[in-house]
Amino acid sequence: MKVLIIDEMHPSIIPLLEDLNYKVDYKPKISREEIQASLSDYVGMIIRSKTPIDQALLMHADRLKFIARAGAGLDQIDLEEVTRRGIQLFHAPEGNRDAVAEHALGMLLMLFNRLHIANQEVKQRVWAREANRGIELKGKTVGIIGYGNMGQAFAQRLSGFGVRVLAYDKYKSGFSDAFADEASLSEIQKQADVLSLHIPLTEENKYLLNKEFLSQFNKPFYLINTARGELIQLETLLWALEEQILLGACLDVLENEKLQTLSGEEETLLDQLAAKEQVVFSPHIAGWTHESYRKINEVLAAKIKGAFKNH
């Protein structure tokens, strides 16, 4: 039984799969054409985000029994075609939920305390105390959209900060716990000082945060997006900041993350956002810690073992 790994992975994945009696072909530099040419030889494939797992690719997957996504998002995978072919699909949000939660909180604290500004100023021998007076998180209401692995982990990290946490999840009910109170979207729009997104990208929620949605918030708020850039357009972000609907934004993801392919309009919008002190960026690394790199492998191996323990 052979497994093909098509992306860079923590090296622990190979012995984990070998312990399950798989022969592993680790080919992180493999091209899409080479994947198509060889896929019929494999019962499993481990992926990150190299290439869309679509019908054109899967038509070569004669023997494929599982696909394991080293991460949380499944938006590059044709879920309908995978299901139609009886291929089991595994992903590993449990592996990087702690990393995402800590990163989201870190970005928010940095923005509130102007650490991204103050750090650079002191390095340039500028000692501007009043200009860098911060904002306290205590007493704020934090809204979370999506209360799965990531949303729950973020709520847990907030528990020591004296905030009220309201969580909305379209696919769950009765999930209030020690860390968050279940709420409707409209309740979050009425009360939130901070909004954090923890939902996957689907056709249904693409550009969820449009002008109409944002205009329904009762007061200016801060946005954290460690989920997917396509939940809000750059143009809408800039508009919301200039209209003071948004007080600031922590952005780990962008609508187009291939910065070398930005259109002229996208370049201009990104430059305008980057010029704003109340915007903090990171390059899609919220779930990208040394610890999560290994934990993702362990989660995937455990799920593969559980699914095929009788094989």
C-alpha cells in the first residue's frame, strides 16, 4: 500500500505512516502533471495546498482510498467528487487550533497596545509615550463566528482577560460553555467590540463580510481574520476602515496571497491598507508553529489508523 506526499511536511509523517504499514513516496516538488501520471499507483495522498484536488485530478485516482489534508481548510478540494468516488477525507484542525488561537490573541494585543508602531519607533530612537497609549482588552465584548476547533481554542485563550465572548455557529446549537455564550449574528452585530472569524471558506460564505453585513454593526469594532482572505474583499476592508466601521484589523490572510500576481488595483488597495497604523498583517502563519507542524502529522496518522484499523 503506497501513499504519495505531494507537499512539504514535517519529516515525522514518514515513520508515522510506515508504522501503519504504508510505503511512503515523499515528493514535495512533484508537478501536477506528474501527480496525474502516477496517482493510480497510490491508496493514499497527503496534501497541503499545492494544487486543486478536482475532478480532472481525481479521474486518475483509481485506487485512492484516502486524502489527508495537512491543515484545516478544505476549500481546494472538490468534496462532492471525493464523496462520489468513496474516498475518505481527513484534515487536521485539531493540530493547529492552539497555534491559531495564540496568534489571533497576539495580533489583537499587539494592535491594542500599538506594539508594531512603538517597537519601530524606539528602534529609531523615538520615545513617544502618549502617542502610543494603548487600549485594554478587559471589559470588551468579543464576537466569534464559527465555534469549531479554532473558535473554541480562541475563546479559551480569552478566558483570563475579563471579556465577554459571544459565539455564533450556523451549524451548531446549544453550545454555550464556560468560555463563550451562544449568540445570533444580530446579537454579535449589536454588541461586539472585536470580531474574530473562524470559519472555512465555502461558496455560501465567500465575501460574507460585505458592506451590508458590516453596516449592521451598532458600534465601531476591530476585526481579526485568521481564517480565509476571501471572507472579505480588500476594497471592503479599506472602505470599512475609512468609514470608521472598523477601528482596526488583524489580517493573517488576504484575498490574493500570491503577492507577485496582484493586479494593479490589488496593489493599490494593499498599499493603502499597509499605510494604516491600525492594520496588522502576517503571512498566513497563524497555524504555522513548530509544534503544530508535528501535531498535524500526529492527528492525520491517528485518523488514518482509526479509519482503516480493520484493513
